[in-house]
Amino acid sequence: MAMEVECREGYYAVLGQWHPDKWNATPSLVDMAKHKFQQIQEAYSVLSDRTKRTLYDASLFDEEDEGFSDFVQEMMSLVDDVREEEKIT
């Protein structure tokens, strides 16, 4: 329970200065903060997904081309299946 409370309190610290709510008092910076926050969300979305992260690390990630991502995911799955079969035999 203590860790859960600690994590909730730490979310704003993790997001740092770019959380849009922090900039409501400074309207000229709200758009920049929203943009940075969206970049943080996009980065998390890519880096927390194994397939997307692999593509990104190989400079092959294209968020516009989900079909390629699906293809690579299927290929990775097939490679994993072959590795498992090799372990069995």
C-alpha cells in the first residue's frame, strides 16, 4: 500500500515540468506543455510495446504504417516458435 501511494505521488515528478495542468497559470506556455506531454505519451506507447520498441531501436518504426508493425510482430512470433522447437528437439 505504501508503494502504491508513493507511485501516485511520484507521477507528477516523473512527468516533470511538462504536465499541462502545471502551466494553466501561464497561457503562453500551455500549448508547448501539451505538445511535450503528448511526446512523452507517444514515447511511452512505443517503448512499452516490445514490437514497437524493437522497430524503433532498429530505426524501422513508422507509426503511420501499422501493417509493417503487424508483419514484424508475426515474424518475431515465428522466430520464437522455431527457437522453442529447437529447444525441444
